Amino acid sequence: MMDAPDQDRDDESSDQALLSQIHQRDPDALARYIESHRSSLTGFVRSITSDRLLGTIELDDLLQEICTTAISSLGTAPLDQYEPMQWLQQLARRRVVDAHRFHFGAQRRDTGRQQSLHAAAGDEGMGLEHLLAASMTSPSAAFSQDVRLNRMQQAIAELGEEQRTVIRLRYVDGLPTKQIAQQLGKTDVAIRVLLSRSMRQLEKQLEDVKPSR
């Protein structure tokens, strides 16, 4: 059996290798880092989340939102200013604030235009997750009056079959990534990375399309 000091050294060495890859903007390394520190990150999110919010949203779902955001935004992460865990905690604080606003803020006049937690800042139209769900469940005729929905439908059609399946299970059926991984015989990390890459691909397709007013 390995002695505790030896185990600690191995863990530290593994962490250093992951940190080096994360600084090189490797999303797979970030996903593995998050998985290895999932317990501490979960504890941090729980410590900054009110019981009122946890009565509305599952802690695991909130954590998944944070992890997905982190992986998808790694390319622009300020890793020259923050260590990865500090950056993840910063993202967690923002997500918790956004969740409070989303669930407990003033009711909007048009609830159909509420932003999802994954929506880009400044987008006053339908959030990306809501847009995905609408584009995969609405009749095709409904797209004629909405350019973004039409573009999203086209972009989804260009994805691979596995990408479409994972997106549908996550954003239409609302399954957590762990359950999707079990269904598809993959790891949770692999599913999160696939989702992140697919979301970035879809976001790029919508960059030049302004949200509906």
C-alpha cells in the first residue's frame, strides 16, 4: 500500500501536470482537473448558495452549469491573473448571482424572452439553451419569423449524430451529464467536453445574427 506522503506527492505531481495543460488552454485537462477537485468545488458552491435557491435548482445542476461555462470559455480565461481554482470560484459566484436574478428577479413582460443561465452577456433575446430547446422541439414552420431559430436549426443539422444526441438529452430532456454518460457508455468528462465543443460550434454559427426584439 502506498504511504500517505507518497500519495500526496503523486497527487501534487498530477495536479501540476494538469495546471500546465490548462494554461495551454486544453479543455480536456480542465475537465479532468474539475473532476479531481469536484468535492471541494461542490463545497464552495454550496457555501455561497442560499437555501432558497437550492429549493429551486439542484446543486449538481448548478455545478454542471459552472463546469460547462468554464470549459467553453477556457480560451479567454484570465489565467495570467488567477489560478484555475480561483477562476472557477469566480465563475461560481457569477453563476449563483445570475441564478438568483433568473429565479427571483422581477418578472419580465415577455417570459419567452428570458435569458437562460448560459446566455451571453448583453443578449436580450432568447438564451442559447432555450434557443436549442426551441429549435429541436418546434415545428419547422415556426422558424420562418425568427432568424436566430432558423440559423440554429441549420447549425444543429450540421452537427454529428452523437453531438445532436447529447445536446438533445441535455437541453431538451434536461438530463444531467452523468446520466447521459451512462446512457451512451462514456465518461462524464467526455460528455462535458463534447457538449462544450458543440456549444462553441453553435455559438460561432450565431455570432453574426442579432437576437430578435
